[in-house]
Amino acid sequence: MRRMPPRSRFGSRRKFEAIAAVTILALLGMTIKPSTKTKAGSLDTPPTQEKKLQATSTARVLQREKQLRQIRPENYDLDKVPITAENEDHWRHLLWTTAVVEPREPFVAEALNQILMMTNRSGLSVSQARTVDQAMKVATQLYLSDPNFYGSVAQRFVETIEQSPEPEWVAVALSGLAKGKLAASELARLSGVARSRFPNWTSNVYLQTTLQDITDITNERDLPSLKELLNWEIAPRQVHLYVLCRDDRRVLCQTILKDRNGNFIQQGDKLWSVPLLLESIHELGWNFTRGQTPQGIFRIEGTIPQPDDEFFRAYGQFPLINLYVPFEAGAKQFLPGRAGSFTGNLADYQALLPPSWRNHRALHQSYWAGKAGRGLFRIHGSGESVDFFRGKDRNVPESYNWNPTIGCLSARELYNERGQLVHADMPKILKALHSVGGKNFAGYLIVVNVPANEPKPISLQAIEAAIKPPTQRSHRSHTLPARLTSRTLTSSRSRVLLAKSVESSRKMTLQVGQLVNHMERLELVNPESGEKKPIKPSTAELKPLPVAY
């Protein structure tokens, strides 16, 4: 879902210029430079454009140093830089840097402590509220990363629940404490406080979903049939992309693809699959902006160009796949046969799910996330260094080469120390979607958590077992373009239909155009020999690159 703005600089000796407005899509690579004078809240755009940096080892080190230089007491001093509209840019940049670096500094804890006390005030300006809101979310991240060092955050969260007039902040505080393994009795008490302070809590999406999630912690329900979910079609003649995750989003998710005839795609003798990371840097709940990717149904509608001017920052160098949640503006057709964005009710959304899943609340998350105003979800790569985010040290080792987002679905993209691409999964995803769905592919993405006792992704073997046809021996594979094959799931589909599908896919491949041609021309570079070769889809695992490559 979102990422970062152009580079900016603290301190100007002559004048103050407002920096360009930041899209909330921006996630990766934002830096702020050291202040040249006491007024750390002043931001200045340099008169000349800095030369673009590429993803070299030197550029990575400089980028990291720019982040670390901001972790200074004077930048966190609320007496010098109070929470005002004039200083909003300063705090937005600094709080992002705090999230990236995760410093263990007393002056950082004290600054957060003071900002979080503002949640109990009434009459905050819009600018102040934005800063406090971001601080709440970064504070959640730091508290969960080190509950002992940032223990004061827990106390501020309790005070927020007991006193804040803002229900969303009460919900954020409750959610953070629940994730921090607060004692069940105290969590129940605070949940009761929230209900009594906000008698209409069921009409507030943040409180409703948060309190329901807390209730579900102790009332776990069995997962409905995965077979029924995977073999269900939301609408005929639509691409279906499935992302199967674990409850712990630091574990990689497994992505599989079904073509417009309802057949799962194979590559070689295995299911086509790509690992994705659906982890929020803030470890925030799915129902909050900048939180985890919700479970449930998303509409897929084509791509948007990669928006960064420096490809090793934010999104990497490949187009992003457009996703829409219910109620989000911009979708051409969310509900089958009905033009425009989703404007229905929960029953309309539930009708898109197979019968046994319609009352499974976890798959309603994208509905409520859209209701809460979330949006701008994307599937994209990342040109950032794999060691850019300090919090990744808490991830399972297998997911280290994937970077977190603030809601989007993250694909692996790796560069060597000379800034040359050595591995990228976005070309594989894009090529597959174009092959089965045409140049302007459209369909649905379904995210679902499949519980497990071990911190490992769901295996392809488990997925295979859930999608096998009733009579395994009767199934046959058919070659499709781009070395993909389609797995027939029902014996009722005739060979004529399959032949038409293959011919249709061939025609669609001819329409892919410049995007796929561009991907075919991209080259991988051997970091030792310098030898170049075209990118080809590969499922081979790479060893983690050295830190600060």
C-alpha cells in the first residue's frame, strides 16, 4: 500500500520552501539530512537536483548514514520542535526514520512519551492529529520490538484507552497491547473500559473490529475447507490469485495462480508459485492504515508504472499490480457484472465467497479495511537493501531477503554491490498474469491465513492436496505460453474448451506489448564475472546477500 517522497534537507540559511506533498504509498527509502542549525523543524529543497544514486554498495552506506544521523537528541526535543503545523514535515520524516532504524535511545522514548500524552487532549489541529496518529503507529512498532525499553508506551496506551476522546487511537492502543501479550484479565478490563466509554462502539469500524479480534483470541474457530476456497470461482472468466499466509506475517506467504478457465497454472512439474511478504513494518493490525495486509478479497486491475526516479528506492524497477478493496474509489468493476467500485453491504461481499467461508470473519477483513478508508494496496518489488530495516532481524531467516511494507504485498528484488539486478520476482508475476489474463488483466486476489504450529510457509504439497481433482489419474497438463501449464480441476471440461483456452492465451500473449518485451530484455549480471544473461522465470532460492551490499 504506500511508500516514500523525494529526498529533503533540514535547515536553510535563507528561506523555507514546502516540500512536495507525499503520497502515502511511499514506504521505502525516505531520508532526512542533518540540521545545519538549531531550528531542526525547517526543511529546504536544494537549488540544484542531486545526482541520482544507484543501488551500489557506496550508495547503500550513504543512505543508511543519512538515516542514522537523524537519531540525535535535538531532533526529538519537543521544546525546540513542538508539534505544530510548521513542524509537521519534520516529525513525519523523523518518525519514519525512527521506524526504519528502531533506535534504543532514552531521548526517543521520552519524545514518544510526550507525543502520546497528546492523545488525551481535545481540540488538536488537523496537523497535530496527523503527527500524533503516526507516532501512535511507530510507538506500537517500538513497543513490540522491545517491551522493556519502551515500556512507557504501554502505560501511555492504557491512559489513551481510559481518557482519549478519539476512538481510533483507543483501538490502536488496545490492539498494540493485545499484540504485546498483555495479561488476559487486564486486556478484558481495558476492552470493557472502551465499550463503556464509547456506547456506540459497534458503529465505529476501528473499535468494532479491534474488540472482535480480541474476543477471537480466546475463541478460535476451525478453518473451513481450503479445498472449497481454492476451487471456488468468484466470477467466471476471471483470473484468481491466491496468497496463502501464516498468522505470523514474518513468515513468507505462498502465491498461486488460476487462469480464466478455472485451471491452476503449473511451471514444469510443480504448481506455479511465488513467495511474497505481507508484513507491516509497524506490526500494526490489519484494520489500521499502515497496518498488515488484510485477509479477504481484493480486486485486481492491471498495473501502474513504477513511480520512483531512483529504482533502488521504494518499489524497485518494475510496474506495480493494482489492487482494490471494497469501497475504494477507482475500481472499474469490483462486483461481477456491476460497473464501478464496491458499494454494497457485507452480505453482498459474503456472496463472493464459497458457502462454508461466508461466516469466517477473517475473510471479511478487506471489507472492513475498505470501510475504514484503507486503500492503495499493490504488489510490488523493492530496490531497498535487504538490511535497510533493522526490525527485519526479528523475521524468520527464510524471509530476510524480502522487505516489509505498510500494507502492500512485497516481492523479492535483489541487487549486487555494483547496483546491478541479480534476482527479481516481479517479472515472473507480471508475465504469468499477462499470459493468462491478457495485457489488461483483471480478476481477484484472495489472501487467507492458514494456521500452523511451525514458522514455515505452507508447502506446495499441502496446496496440491487441496486442489487435486476428484479422480487424480484423469487430470492432464496442457502447455501454455511462457512455459506455464494449466491444471484441469474438473473432469466436465472438454478438450474443445481446453483447446480454445490455449488458443485464446496465445492471442493474449501477442497483446502483452512493451511491458513484457521490456522484461524479456532485462539482464541479470553475474557479480563476479560481469557476464550478462536474460531474466528467465526461476524458483531457485538465492543465499542471502552480505549485509549492506
